[in-house]
Amino acid sequence: MSAGKPPSWVRGLEILAGLVSIIVSFYVVARPGVALLTISIFFAAALLLLGIARIARGVGAKGLSSWSRALNVIVGLLALALALATVAFPLLGDLTVAFMFAFGLLFTGIGSIAGGQALGKAIPSWLRYLTIIIGVLGIIIACMILIFPLLGLATLVLLLGVNFFLFGLELIMLGAIGRVP
């Protein structure tokens, strides 16, 4: 074994993990409901932890003003309520994630257009136009998701499946060649 190569059992685990990841990718695409439920569960868990942390800060942080402490408790209670609503109505959590995805695309698209305009002659004109076109496409996709949120959910499931597939391929290749990235 050379210094740059992991032991063969590590390589075998990488290949096995890669195969499992590829199988999961097909499962995610074939069973999108399971993927969406998983997204809701993680979203609810994140909201639960956020809510508890905010309430603890509001109750325990004596150095904060009473207004700031009250606001932390209110935000914490709202996060807990949304976490419970997400558990009771998983589609609510999924739609919230889809809307966050859409707003992320919207702001990224606006940033790409602004960046393409601001860079002007500092970059080649083809790159400037490509940046602006990508920004416009991001805004169009964001608007489509805001109008048709189920499209956003389908897109998230597809991206999740593609991510698992590509990650699996990466692990298989790393295990096969036996090099550390």
C-alpha cells in the first residue's frame, strides 16, 4: 500500500457505497413521494431545533434586551408551530421548500443579470451574454415554480436523484482507482 492509496477494504466500501447511492437515486426518482416525505421530515427537524434554540436564547440570554428576548421566544414558537404543521401536513413543508428553492433561483437570476451587466467589458462578450441568459432562465424557472409549485417539487426530486447518481459514480470511480481526492 502506497501513501496515497487507501486500504483495499476502504476502496471496497467506497464502491459499495457508490452502488447503494446509485440504487437510491433510482428509488428517489421512481418513488418521489418517499423523497418528498424525507425532505419534509428534515425540514420539520430543522424547524424544531431552530425553535428550541430561539426559545432557549429568549429565556436564557440575560444580556439581551427584553424586546429581543421576547422576539426570540416568538420566533421560536412560530418555528415550533411550523414544525408541527409540517409533521401533520408534510406537503406544507415540501411546498415551503419549493418556494425557498424558487426564491433562491429568483435572487440568483437577478444577481447573474446584474453581474453580467456590471462586468461589462471586463469579461468576453459571449460570457457576459451567457451570464445574462442564465440569469433570465433562472428567473423564468423561479416564476414557473411559484406559479406551479408541484413543478418545483418534481424538480427537487429529480435533482436529488441526479445528485445521488453522480455521487455514487464518484464513489465508485474513487474506489476503483484507489486514490484519495
